[in-house]
Amino acid sequence: MKEAWLFAAQRVSAMVLAPLVLLHLGTVLYAVRGGLSADEILARTEGSLFWGAVYGLFVLAAAVHAPIGLRAVLGEWCRWRGAGLDIAMALFGLVLLALGLRAVAAVL
Amino acid sequence: MKRARPRLVKTGYDGPVMAMLEVEIWRGEGGGGAWRRYAVPHEANQTVLDVVTHVQRHIDPSLAYRFACRVGMCGSCAMTVNGRPRWTCRTHVSQAARKGRVRIGPLRNLPVIRDLAVDMAPFFEKWRDAGARFVPSGEPPEEPVRPDEPERRAADAGIECINCAVCYAACDSVAWNPDYPGPAVLNRLWTLANDRRDGDRDGHLDAAGAGCHLCRSHQECADACPTGLNPTAAIAGLKREVFRRALGGRTREGRQ
Amino acid sequence: MRRGPWWAFLLHRLSGVALAVFLPVHFLVLGLAVERAALDRVLDWTDNPWVKLAEAGLVVLLALHLTGGLRVLLLEFGRWSDRQQSRIAVAGGLALLAGFGFLAAAFA
């Protein structure tokens, strides 16, 4: 049951992302006051186990969530279906995962 | 509901001035065709099906359309009326007309045979392929089915479907996904999943799992359903069960 | 004939696609953080009021997708409620509020 499993993965990742996005939005609104600087951002994140875990989990969940969503849109609106689409979306997820983990490593 | 304001048109005879409806009907075979205009006398309590019947009997006998019971039981007279799928035998012209104009076309999402008659085969083939029918378990349920138990209530909520395909025509997910079984089939699967007398709950939920996630909760089906069912809510129930099963759970909703 | 839930779906889908496109870019920029000067050059660019406005747009997109997603989870996993329109209004209202909050913080 590939479709049922993808559906479940999409909803589970959404449930994981919801509180993380809320936290991220709060942080954005807090941090943007007085302008952003690399020092300010890195002072918050460097060596922090908490932010490492938050953003690591965020990247993981987003790398699951975004490709499944995009797969639905491309199937319904662009009529792109089948193995080609599945492979492309898996690659998209891996790219997101790699770029995301690289970003987390950079700010830690 | 807006009341229609029939336009007064001189008909060229000496009798009383009759209120006439401006009716446009889709005429054509297969994929091609065009809208054709007809003037139909407006009458009190006239239904859209009455209008179509008037055109066929008095203006153009070659008009193809489908109906049977005329009282909202059989589900065979569904058409697109001013852009909305409706059961025409129970839709008054006064409900559907805009400024005395009525545009009547075939149902969406199904191939047109001719004029207002669509080929319902894809609709019923999906129904058959999903196995959306009662499977006798061969033995009575261990406990008697009470009319007020949660599962029976959930099943009853979706039981009055007349297979008219109005929801199927209203649904964008049907238009976007050739594999999507559509609201009516999934609604039926949900009633079966809640029917304790049914012998193939797992089979029904497996069938639902192949398609129910394609519902985007537009709720156009619930909005259009002539008998007031809510397939979106039924499909949400299926999604919950499919989700639970995908994660390894096997519990039956409403029961421990 | 399209009603509230259909438009809520459309906003959710469009914001999701936009975020899926933005996310790799966001990760790429954050990856620059290994070299502070490079990240600061990007952050200086974001001091431009037009860029801030665009960022407010991103905040609204993220907030829309969050509240819209919570709405979908509630619709699918909660008890059915006939108050779908009010939920859509709340979801949209909260997302706009997040956007205004960002603007207020960014230009304070």
C-alpha cells in the first residue's frame, strides 16, 4: 500500500512540523527586530543542542513532507505520474535533506 | 434561494402574454457539440426536467436525455444546470434559473454519449473495481446491532445514496486523478467499514487506502449532494482508518 | 460555484509549492554560515525595505501553510464540524497577523 503509506508519512511529518514551524515563526519575529547579523544568529545556535535538535528534526520532516506534497501537485496539475515522478521526488527529498543538514551543520 | 424572474416575451399570438424561459441546452455527440437556444413557457412549480421534457416533446424530439422515476429516487436524471450538477427532477426552475435563463448541460467528468446523456460506465466500473458492496459474513454479529451504536450511526449517515453521480461531477479530484474512485464510492466504503454485519472490512479499507488520500476536502460533493450526504466527512473517516492501519494499528473506530 | 473550502485548498497548495521552491534556497544561504562574511553579505542585502517586504510575504506563506495544515489535520483527524468556514477565517486571519507582526518587528 504505497499510497496509504505516503499519505501517513505526509500527515505524520505535518504533525511534527507544526510545532517546529510555530517555534520558527516566533524566532523569526523575535530575531528580525533591529536587523539580522551572522554574529547574532550564530550566537544563538552555535554549540546549542536544543537548536541543533530542532532544526535537524525540521530538516528531516521537511525532506519527507515537501516531496510528497509536490508529487501530488505535479500529478494532478501537470499530469506527471509514474516511476519517473517518484524518482524525481525522491531525489528532491534527498537534495533537501543534504542541503538542510549542511545548513544545520554550518550554524551549529 | 433566488427566485427566477421570467422574462416576458411576445409570442406572436393573440392569447395572453406568456412568461418564457430562455433555455440553452448542450447538443452534440461524443466530444463535440454546441449550446442551442430554446424558448420554453414558464410554469408554476416547473422542474428543470420538465423543461427538458418540454423541449423534447414540443420542439425537438431528437434531444437525448435520461430519466426514470421523476421523484428523486432513481438517480438517473442528473445534469449540469447553470454550472452546477443537480438532480433535475427535484430542482425547480425557480431555484436554478438566473434572470429567467437556464443552461442545461451533461454531467462533468463522464463521457458524453449524446446531448444530455452521459456514459455512466466509468462511475459504476470504479464502484465495482473498489468492491464497494456488502459482503455477507455468513454468520450474524456476536452482539446485536443497535440502531444507536456509534458505528451504526456512522453507517446510517451515508446510506441514502441514490448513485446519481452528482458528487462525481462536482469533484475536482475526479477531474484531476483518473485513479480517484470519487466521493460516492468512498462514501459507500465508509458505510461498509462501519457495518458490523459486513464480512470484508479489511478489503474495503484496503480499497479505500488506494484512493481516499486523493480527496482534497474541497467539499463540493457535500455541497452538491441532492440527498444531503457528506462524502467529505465519510472520506475523512476512511483517511483516519487508513492512517491508523498504515502505522500498524488495527483497532476499529468506535470500539476498543 | 467554488466555495470557501476550495479556496482554502488552493491557498494551501500554492503556499506549499512556493515554500518547496524557497526551502532549498534558504538552506543554501544558511550553509554560507561557515564563513560569516558571506552570510553577512546576504543579510545586509535583506536590509533593503523591498526585500523585507518580500520576507514578510514568505512569513505569510509559511504561516498560511501552517494554519491551513492545522485546519486539514483537524478536518481529517478531528470530529467533523459544520463550522468549516469559521475555521478557514481563523486560519487566514492568524496568517495575516503573522505577516503584520513581521513587518512591525522588521521596521521597528
